[in-house]
Amino acid sequence: MDANPLLGVFFHWLGGLSSASFYVPYKRIRAWSWEIFWITGGIFSWLVAPWLFASIQTHDLIGVLGRTPGDIWFWCWFWGAMWGLGGLTFGLTMRYLGLSLGMAVALGLTTVIGTMGPPIFHGTLGELSATTSGQTVFLGIAITLAGIVIVAQAGRRKEREMDSDVTPDASEFDLRKGLAIAVFSGIMSGCFAWGLDAGAPIRELTLAAGTDPLWQGLPVLCVVLLGGLTTNLIWCGILIARNRSIRQFAGEAAPGATGKPPLALNYGLAALGGTLWYFQFFFYTMGESQMGRFGFSSWTLHMASIILFSTLWGFALREWAPAGRRTRALVWLGIAVLMLSTVVIGLGNSLA
């Protein structure tokens, strides 16, 4: 199958839309604590959906993973676990730095580390940057970073106009602590791309087993997401023990909730949200399979698409309605820049 970078960009857009949408069902879950609905949805995100779709779309999944060397298993799992740590600390970044600075530092580092790490590690960065196609891709990456900064600044302006509770007060704002956490979160979150890169031998094995190239990344997700499951399971287990919330799985209401949780609805919404979360990487692997030698640029496309569609969801849910005209114009500028970045990266891939 020949690479089709423009089709790859479209798949990455679908992945970004899935990632931006997964929390919508979670918002409708009632009378459950965060750790309960998060790990319930996570079971579908990191365990059920990856193995289900990989078993359907690939050949001899168990045989392929059984023939995978142990060190490949470990590194895929390890980078997935490190990515899980980044996700868990992202909220603290927002708390200590606020939306604008927190997003710019954490998401900027995630984009750079996840995108540039693999070619630097493999020693191909100089070769790629010497070509017109490579230079175009790197220009697209720079445009993505500019879009992140613009959207973050628009979010900061909205906070000021609305006097949002999300804005840290003097007692919470801590530049030194916030920057340290943001750097940690950004670097760790970019580790997911390293996990996918470490899974190259798994892709080769599944292709040899007869899997269509479009689905070659699905078995890798099974292993990488086990690492994410490990990290989140440990943290949620600690919270469940600390808050004594385990009975909520069977119908006990969370503290402060009115009425008992609708268990069937809650489990259904958690399953839907968790599966939507997984679909971001389901489409990611499809998009990556179309990017040719510039597959590393998939991470930039992924981050740009998530921010793009998350912002659009904010407009759909009227989160930006109270913002001033200039603030809305600024966020639309950020959206336009992010869309431009995906086009430029797609063009750079097609030139190759």
C-alpha cells in the first residue's frame, strides 16, 4: 500500500476529534467520584478496546505478540507507563501555572519531545532536515507550536474576562513548582510517541502475519496502553483506598451527591467515553501508516488536532460565549494556525 499523506492527515483529524470528544459522556456521569469513573472508562480505553479491535483487524494477534522479543514488550510498556505519569500531572500544571502558561509549556514540550525524539534517537534528523520535504515538515511543527501559544493566550484572556475559578489565586500560583511540573508532564506525555516507535518490530511481525498495512499499529497499542493502564490503576487504587469509594461501583453515592448513581447509565457512559478515548490512537495508527518516512510528524498532527477540536467543542458547548470579541477572534486565529500546520505537514510528507 502506497503512503497517502493527505489521507493520513484526515485520519489524524478523526483521532483528534475522538480525543476532544471523549470527556463529553463523562460529564453526564452522576454520583460517582473521579477515580471511579476514570478507572471504569480507562478499562475500556487501555484494555478492552485495544485488544478487541486489534483482534478483529489484525491477523494472529496472540501469535504476533507471543513472538515479540521481551525487550520490545518492556520498552513499549515502559514508555506507556511514563506517558501515564505525564497525564496524571497535567492537571497540577494548570493549577500552579494557569491555563495559558501551563498549556504552552506542557503541550509545547509534549509536541516537541514526542515528535523530535524518535528521529534524534535514530540519528536521522540531519538527513531529514536536509530535504525540502523535511524542511516543510519542520516548518509545520513550528507553526503548530505557534498555534498552541495563540490558543493558550486566548484561554488566558477568557479567564481574565470571566474571573474564572480555574485561574490560580496568589496562594496557588507557584512559578517554580509549576514550571517543574509542566516540564515533567510535557516530557512524560511525549513518551507515548516513543512507545509507538519502540513497537516497530511488532508492526513488522504483524505485517508478516498478513495484516493490512493500515492496521499494523493496533497490536503495538495493546502493549503501550498496558503501561498507561498500570500507572492509572495504581493512582486510582490509591485514591479509592484513601477516599473509601470502592462501594460506588455497586451503587453507593459519592460524598455530596444527591441520590444514588444510575449504575447502568454510568457504566454505559464510561464505556462510551473510554472507547472514544481509544479511538484517538486507533485513528492515529491509521494516519501514521500513511505518512511514509515522516511518520514521526504524526505526533505533531495528533496534538494539533486535539487542541483544534477541543477548542471547537468549547464553542459548541458555549464555553466561549461570555468571552469578548477580541478574545474570540484570537482563538479563531489559533484554530486557523493549527489547521494550517496540519496542511503544511501533510504537504511536506507528500513532497517526499
